[in-house]
Amino acid sequence: MLRYPALHASHAGIWIANADGARPIGRGEAIRIAADTPVIMLNAPLVGQRLGYPDLSGLDLLELYAFLRPAQFAVPTPKGIARVTGLDVPSEDAEVAPFLLRAAEAMLALTDTDWPEREGAWTAAQSLFRLRWPWAPVVAERLKKPAVNERWLFSSLPEWEEHAPRPAPRTVTIEPGDAEARLVDLTGHGAEERPGQRAYAGAATAAFAPRAMRDTPNLVLAEAGTGIGKTLGYLAPASLWAEKAGGAVWISTYTKTLQRQLGQETARLYPDAAIRKAKVVTRKGRENYLCLLNLEDALQGGFAGRAAILAHLVARWAAYSADGDMVGGDLPGWLPTLFRRNGSTALTDRRGECVYAGCPHYRKCFIERAARASSDADIVIANHALVMVNAARGRELSTRPTRYVFDEGHHIFDAADSMFATALTGAETIELRRWILGPESSGRGRRRGLAARLSDLASYDEQGARAISDAVTAAGALASDGWLQRLGEGAPFGPIETLLAAVRGLTYARAEQPGDAGYGLETELAEPDATLIEAAAPAAAALDALVRPLVTLGRRLEAVLAEAPDWMDAPARARVEGAIASIGWRAETVASWLSLLARVGGPVDGDFVDWLAVDRIEGREFDIGLHRHWLDPTRPFAEIVLKPAHGALVTSATLTGGGDWEVAEARTGAPHLLRPAARFEAKSPFDYTRQAEVLIVTDVKRGDIGALANAYAQLIVASRGGTLGLFTAIRRLRGVHGRIADRLAREGLPLHAQHVDPIDTGTLVDIFRDDPGASLLGTDALRDGVDVPGESLRLVVMEGVPWAKPSVLHAARRLAGGGSAYDDRLVRARLAQAFGRLIRRADDSGVFVMLSAAMPSRLLSAFPPGVPIARVTLEEAVARVASRLSSRAPVGHESREPA
């Protein structure tokens, strides 16, 4: 029996357990015990938050699980831990603390077996012991030293192999009926006939037809209502084309949740795991993958304290990871959150400092392995952002895909808006400065400046060396450490900081309002004052002095490639190609900043929306700068992504959400192509009249947090959990959570919340999905892309009409898009997406509640035809929810009441 006590804290109370039994205790005693004695807990940051003791530390069961079972996920709740340990689930909060003791013993019992992840455990335990990891003494005494020294991580990882380039895809035609026949193979010959899915597969085939003319892809827009089965519907023609043409189809999503689901669905295509691994590859941006060079630096002293412990646990994971994906892959999402802000982002390549073949781990790099695997795969599962980045500035020109499927296609506009935007801000310029100059202080880490990264190449080429020197000199004009403090004190240093000071002054002068709550400020870049105009010219000169040597350096590196000197082997070539792509990206960024600065005091460009902003959180400034977005970001998307492609399918359950087909086309880039897009629509097979109803509560006063909290509490109790609460403001979410969490806990109903619980969003959804009695509060991230079928989600509550946030960008698009009609389209789309969370299967039943008497009748068309809609009081809404959801009794067909 472990000699440590176990501590459990929830909104219902606090309990301590040891060998003598369990007892409830107060907050003060719990903090005192935790401060004096190592205690066993489940999710220490969450327990510390509930105790009001954020520095709480101890023996976290999740850390122990991450050590013993790396790359294995467990829902971080007592129920989830019970599942992976084979123990009975504690039935009430008072039983959790003694359960934690039993769970710790059950996990440690693995050390007595030859469990799959034993390799490397003893060596890692010794390192963690030296770092004073709380679990290390317990683990180390139970692990026997292996007879043969365990291999170091970097020697045990497999190496990827170089292959000949893949030939260009052949020109093939999928014959009529072939996709439908493949669909039958995927669904099973005994499966129920689904006419909508069959028609969808046939329509999607058009995106894989041979292209007739350059820059005119075969574009298909397909709206498939929830329940149609669109994933298998497009996998059927996509897999057929990939087999016949010998090319890859890139399936792009907006959310990591759908990426995971797609990976699971492809098991129907390739049941054999080994074949599936070769045929299906998931790709993400570089910043998602573990950088082995950064990890080595962390393990060898680059990290200290808790961050060093995280590095060793990540190293344990890396040895067993399928793909090295730290964000949404097989690294549990809860692991980095246990260490708060200590180090997880520093283990990835977020600054674009990769040296490619110059890295000693290049042949084992997870990123390079994924890139090479995708070049040989039939199906590549990516995301909208990566697809756009690769098309705009990717290195893999020879393997550029010719066929795309954009699932969650209603998000293309938002993804393009982010991708093709320009931000000349303090944070962006200091990031560029660090990339060029490297660390300017005595901070730890392996990061090196441009001169150090290209020193050997520069020594070969005199002009290249001069360009590097000029770039380093010019980078000194960019914002540097401490810039925010200097601006606050009115003492900017250099032309860029002087520009930012002028931006700050004008933004406060024009955007700050009486009684301002301390959130971000912005004002359109119109009629700039003399101070800003005078600051823009020196800033532009400084940026021009920077972009010129960057462009020159890129050209000199291209010349080195063309000359192919004796030392230019394949790894060296890959390194130079990587440097060219990275430098080109930075040069384009600086050029876009120059274009934005030309707008200050210059003519307006109708294609863009420009504004000044001071970004703040609760009154604290964290960034300042100028911003530029395309008025219509689908223009560059169509030019850079769609036109070079031969075919693309854009699909979603809410593609026309908020409008008609013209709106769908406008938000996907179709009008910018010569050939019109084909359209297809398949209605959802669900019986919304029977399965769901929409209630608009009329007596909850707007702006009254107490009344809003009371409404949420009553509705959640009436449904006995299973509630997704959606908010349009984090402040109101926190206010409601603080008022109802304890009340619901006394009812035995767990409540979780984004922006409150120290848990990542993906794990919060996993927790919510795993417990039908739990409820989850969140913001926009939970309104779309959350798939929780069945009992776990039976009530959706929105705290208000999701109007777009007033901003300079929104005002410009509103003006161009038809005024209030544009606002209405956005709201209807958001309502359709939120309602779509509710009914995911034919046997689902649920209620959608809007806590807003001001809900306009014209927006009710956002909901599926036939769903009953009623305006009711809160009391009546609670009664209806209880009647439908607590007993699961079906509700009769009600007519749609006038609203």
C-alpha cells in the first residue's frame, strides 16, 4: 500500500484518503496537507484551481499514466482512469479519494509485468529521479535495471527512406456507377440502402474528372445534411481516382476532431493496418510536430524544473508515437496542460528555424517522415490552413496535389481570411528579429540566428555572405525585447517602435470609449494624423533595407543550387532548398508590410480592409500594430489553391447555411473561376419534427448574469446534464460558471468549462462525451466541429443571438455584403452550426434553447424545416426539457408557433 494520502476536490466538496479510510475536509486543511505532504491527485492544476491554490503540486496520476503508458489516451476523470485500470467506477465524489489510491497501485502493478512500453522506462526513471519528479522514487524502486543498456531515444527511432519522385497522376475517368459500387463495398453489402449517400457519391465523382482547360478546375459544391454519410460518400470516388490515376487526393478539414474521424473511417477502405499506414497519411503544419533537435536540447539541460520533467515524459511518448504529432495526435491533450506554460511549445518548430539536412536527426524527423509518406499516399488528411500554406509557399512543388476534398467547406472563408492577412505588429516584428539575429540575451536554448544557420554556405559565396550581413544589420531596426514597456513610457527605440507608438496614440484617441472594459481597441486606417504619417516613412525605409538583402540571399542560394558544387550532396541540397523557402516566406512578409505602410497617407485600395489595433486582455496590452485583410479572401484562395488544381469538392452540412447557393459560392471562391461550379444538395434523413424542438425563452433579462445563470442551472438540472452551453462572450461564460458549478455539483451533475478549467478544449470534449451526466460551457470553438452523438449531448443552450462582433473588418464586409442581410446570413449560419451539434444519429433526441427574447423571426429559417419552434417562459422551457429529456418520452408534432 502506498504511504501517500490521496486528495480529491470537486465543486461538491474536498476529501482526503489514506490507509485508514477517507474523510471530508475543508479547503484550508487540504492546502496545508498538500503543502506539507506529497499527495496523490488526478489533474493537479484542476485540483489546485478548485482549492484556490494554483501552485499545488504532488503525485499526479495523469503524469504517472503518461510515463507508464506513453502514446495511450485516457479520459482524465475517475471514470476514465477506472476504464484503463480495470477498476470499478466510484459512484459518488466521496469515493474518489480512496479510488485514487487503488488506481495508483493498479498502475504501478504494470512494472511487475512485461508491459508493451517497458523499453526505456528504467533509463527515463533515473533521469526523472535526478529532476525530483514526485513519482520517481516510487517508480524507480519498482523497476529492475535491464541486463542490456536501453537504447537512447534518438538511436531507436526509425529512419525514413528516400524514394524516387512519384510520377504525375495519369488522366483517368471514373465510369458512371463505379463510385456507387465502391460505396457499397465500403458500407457493406448488407447495409441499409441510403439513396442520399449514393447520389452524393455520384455527384462527387465530377470533381475527379479530367480538367478541360488550364486554371479551370472541376469544382463541385455539395451540401449533405447531417446523417447523409458524406465521408464515405466522397471517399468512394476519391479512393477510386487515387488507385486508377496513381495520385494523391488531399482531404482538408477545419477541425482536428474531423481529422481524427477521417483517420478512423479510412479503416473501411484499408482494413489492414499496415496497408492503411502506407495509403493514408495525416498531415499538419510543422508547428504541430515534435522537433527532435529541440527535444534533445531540452533533455540536455535546455529546460529546467517542471519543464524538464515534461521534456522527459514527451521523450517517453516520442519513442512510441505513431507520427510525432503533439497537437491532436497520440500525445494526450491533457499532458502539456499539467505543466501549465512550461515548455510544450518550445518542443516544436514554431519559429521556422529548421535547418533541415543540417540537423543531426534529419533522417528521423517526424515532419520529414510525414512529408515523404504523404508523397506516396493515396489519401492525405490535412487541414485548410496547411493546404493554403503549402500552395502559397510550400517546398513540395513536385508533389503538389491536383485533387482536393474540402470537408467543413463553410470554413474556407475564415481559413483564407487568416492565411492571406497581413499584420505589422510588435509581436510579429520581434519574431522576425529573433529569427534573423537569434537570441540576444543569455537565455537557454539552441536557437541561432540566420548568420549562424548559414555560416558554411555563406563562406562559399561572397555575395551571399554580404546579404546575410546586411539583413542582420537591418534587423536591428525591428522592435526588440521590452518594446511594450518603452511604448508605455513614451520612449520608443528605432523606426518600427516609433511607428507602433504612433499607432498606439491614434488608436487610443479614436477608439477608446468612456467606461471601456479594457478589451482590445481598433480604428480604421483613415485620415491618419501627422504623427503616424511622419513615422511611416522611416519605418518603410527600415523595412526596405531589410527586404532587399533577404531577396538577394534567396537568389544567391538558388545560384548555389544551380552551380551544384562538389559538397552539394542530397542532404545539403535539401537544406539549401529549405533555407530558400524560409527566407522567401520572410521576404514576402516584409514586402506585405511595405505595401500596408504605403497605405498610410496614400490612396485606399478597395480590395483590402486596413485598420490600427491595440490588443488588450483585461486592460493589459500585449500587442500593437497595423492590420490588413482581403475584403474577399476567397480571391487569393481561388488564385493560389483552386486554379492550379484539376478538381475540388467543397462539402459541408451547412454549405448554404445562412443564405442560398450564391452565398455558398461567394464564400468558397467559385465566382473567381471561369467555369461555374456544379451544385448538389442532399437533405438530412433525420426526422427533426419528432427528434428535436427549438425553444426561445422570453423572460430572461438581457445583461442580467444572475438571471442567465439561474436559467442555465434550471435547464441543466431538468435535462440531468448532457448540456452544451454556448456563449458569445468569455466574461459571461465565467460569470455563469462561477454561479452554478457548486449548485450543479450538489445535484450530482459535473460541469466543465472552456476558459475556466485548466484543460485543453479537445480533452474537455472527450470528458463531456464520456459522461452523459456532464455539461460543458464554451464559446465559438464548440459551436462547430464537435461530434458528440447519443445521450451525452441532448440539450444545447445559447445565451444570446450570435451576432458578429463589431469591428472595422466586419463593418467593411457588411457594407459590401448587403448591410443587415449580411449580418443575418452570418447569424443563421452560426445557428445552423450550433443546432447541428444536437442531432447526430437517427436515435438522438434533443432540445435547442435560445435565452433571448430578442431573437428575430426572420432568423428562424436557420433551423431545419419541420422542427417545432416555440416562444416560451423559462418555467415552461424547463418543463418541456424535463419532459422530453429526463424521461426520453417523445413529444408530439407541434406546429411552428408564430415568433
